[in-house]
Amino acid sequence: MSRRTFRRRRTPVNEVAQIGRHHSAEPDLQELLRRVALGDERAFASVYDAVVSPVLGVVRAVLRDRAQSEEVAQEVLVEVWRTAPRFRADRGTAINWILTTAHQRAVDRVRSVEAAAARDHKAAQLDRTPEYDEVTEQVEARLEREQVRRCLRTLTDIQRQAVDLAYYRGLTYREVAEVLALPLGTVKNRLRDGLIRLRDCLGVTA
């Protein structure tokens, strides 16, 4: 099957309707479709020339976009070639059958474009939305930090300083003792008592 380029002239929708009512040309188009159904490429070329403008007009009225309209019109003509055996003259005229196909194809394209846009929008929203587990971990970590801060406020100043130096800044017991200017044994006792109070406050079981 040969492919032909579209004519550049746009056929107005009202002219398309008039073509659909032009009965004098209808018997020829119907006969041509019968021959197309048998695989006659020359008959298809004649059908193509006869209907390409009204098909493009119907599609353009739905899609508005010229490039998409030409693409869909081409698909319609290919479908006419492929489905010509399905045409039933007792159910309507050949031109109406073709233009109905054109309209359905155009509507399908609009729906497809809208569905794709909706999917892209949803995907973009999901990309900007943290996963449930990530949110849960962030909340739990924040709650834990808040609880630790609250429990640290229940310690004495020396206990809190010793815990901060030993467990948050990584100092050894001896280094903590030097920073606080306290005996090593006192620092160990303060740390032990402070950790016990923290454990109780945080509800940690041994």
C-alpha cells in the first residue's frame, strides 16, 4: 500500500457535512471500498484522495493541533484499508462510516493524551511525596530526640554534663573527669546514676 502526503488545504467542518450528504459520489465510494476489501491498492488510492480532506477536517475539529491531526488522519486511512471488509452498506453510507471512524480515533487520541498527562502529574506528585516508611522513621526519630531531651532535663547538672561529654561527644571517663575537674570515681558514679535515671525515664528495660 503506497502512502501519500496530505493536502495542505483544511476542509471546514460544514463542508465535511456537505460531502457526507453528497449522494452522487457515494455509489463510487462504496464500490471502491468493496474493491479495497479485496486488496485493490489502486482502489484504495482513489478512496484516499476522495476522503483525506474530510477526514482531516473531522480530526482537526476535535484535536485542534495540526501535527496530531495529520498523524491521526493517517491512522484513520490505514484503518480504512485494514478494516474495509467490515463495511456494511446496509448500516450506512461509506463516507459516514469513514468519518465516524475518524471522529472515534480523534476522541481516543484526546483521551490518551489526557490519561498520559494525568499519569505524569501523579508520578510527579509521588516523586515529591516521601515514602510512608521514610516519614514514619523521621517522626519516630524526632519523637525519640524530644524524649531524650526531656529526660536529660531531669538529671542534675553534673550528670547531664557527664552524659553529654561521654556519650554525645565521645570522651573517655578520664577525659570527662579532666573537663569537669572531678575525681574519676565521682564521674563514673555520676554517669552510672545519670544513665539509670535516663533508662527509667525513657522506659528502657534491662
